[in-house]
Amino acid sequence: EYFNMSKKELAFSIVSFLKSEVESESLNADGIEGLEVAIQCIESAYGLEGFQPEHDINLLNVFSAATEKDSSKVLRDKLLADDLKNKGNDFMKTEQYDEAIDSYTKAIELDSKNAVYYCNRAAAWTKLNNNQRAILDCEHAINIDPTYSKAYGRLGLVYMTEKQFDKAVANYKKALSIEPSNQSYKNNLEQSERSLSGAKSTQPPTPNPANPLAGLDLGALLSNPAVMNMAQSFMQNPQMQNMFANLMGGAAVPSMGGAPSSAPIPPAAQTAPTTSTTQQNTFSSQHPTNIPISPDLDMGNIMNAASLFAEQMRQQNPELAANLSAQFQQGHQHRNPNPQNPPDK
């Protein structure tokens, strides 16, 4: 048989309940008609005609007993959870924070919809310097009860500890919107606003990019035979010639040995006036000084070339490189005798 006895007994109990509702006349005519149709359908589907159950089961009594049992368990769990919360509070008073967390966690397991348990556990986490878990518990408490001002206040305190003063201000304002007369929230809000203002005022200004050549005596540098000899060698490198050709908008790049690179010279450069000196500086005596510079001058490429030249100088003449570095540092200190140190973070 497709339906076993227990299912037939359940179907029979449902039909019995529906028949008792029809006989009670507690429903209107349409309701009674609907139940009569349901009774016929269930009896036909389960083959209940002539069926006699072994047990006389009152379905309404079974449902009431089950509901009462569940209600008793829920009430018992709530009472036990509240007792665990009180134990956690006692542990907090004696600074037994791990034990307090354990008690609050057990309370949450029994009653996970109580915002107080999460907020109290957050307080214990802060005592153990675990602010991230404290933040999560406060947020969980707020999700359960968005009107729980204490959760916002505790969250503000955590953010103050984390020096996230903007978030602290926002949470204290929210707590005060719920509980406007709370003096503690008012005091903490004022303190967090002062801290936020102080943090903004002590931020160092964004420094302007320093001129890497400032403080360096270029005249002395270009009149130094050792420097110019090394520059001549450096500029013999075809890669460097091409780089400077691109930097100067296609102008011929001096090879520092008298021969220009293969890059074409623009007409403006061919007619540009030149300047000559009698110094040992072959670079300045052989090549124009006002070569037109491309408007798309890439300072990054210039600095890369300068770095390559400096590295070659350090390898070939470390003493000269050290002297030039010292000259540069002296010039920089002369321009900035009292540099401002950024505040400690």
C-alpha cells in the first residue's frame, strides 16, 4: 500500500479537525464550503473511507503541547543566557577578560538576538586590545538593534583608540541622536572633535618637488677637466646621444668629442646663436647653448640620464663623485638651515 498507517492516521486527524471546525459554525458560509471541499479531497487522496485509526489523536492538542514545549525551552534559554551575561559582567569587574568573553559567547549561543551580549563582549575585546573584534561585535549589536545607543558609544570609543577620529565623531553623534541627554557621549564627542581638528592641523604640507641641481655650482662643475673628460666619454654612448636627441626635441646632441649625433638638427637650432668660452670646457666651446627644448620634455628621462652619468662617475672616479656630493649637500643645507620634521605617527 502506498500510504503507510502513520500517514493515514495523520490525514484522518486533519480531516477530523476540519470536520470539527465545520460543526462549530465559527466560519462563514464560504469558509465552511471551502473546508467541506478540502475534506472530500483529503479523504479521496488518502483512501480514508471506512478507515478506523488505531489511535485517537486530537491534532489541535498535539500542536498546542508542542508549541508550549518550544516556548518553555526558549524561555529557559533566555534565562540561562541572561545569567551567563551577569557572570561575564562579574568577570569584567575582576579584570578576568578571557573568562568574560567566554561567558558572553555562551550567552550569545543561547540567545543570538540580544544586542547587549555582543556589546558587552566588545567591551571585553577592547580590554584585550583586540579592537577589530570589538568593532565587529558593536556592528553586530547595531544590526540587531539600530536604536541601541550604547553600541554606537562603544564603537566611538574604539575608533578614538584607533585614532580614526572622523569615525569616532560620527558614532558619538549617532549615540547622542538616540540619547541626547547622555553627558558622557557629549564629552566624548567634544574630545573626538578636538582630536580630529588637531590631527588635521598637524598634518605636514605637501612638499614641493626639490630642484635636484639647487645649491650646486654648475660653473665650477663645467670648468672641472675631470668632470668634462668623463662627460665626453659618457656622451660617446649612442644610447645616451639618442636619449638627449629626444629630450631636446630632435636637436643634434653633442658627442663631446666634436662630432654630432645622427639626429637631425631643426632649422631653429641651425640658426641659433652660440656662446664660446676659453675655459678647458670643450662642451661649452663647441656647442650652442640655446638649443630649442621640446615642450614635451620628460624630466624622468633627464633624471635617468643624470643617474647613469653619476653611477659612471662613482665607478671611474669615486673621489670626484664624493667631492661633488659634498658640495651638493652643503648647498642644500644652506637653503634649508632648519628643515621641518614630520610629526610622529
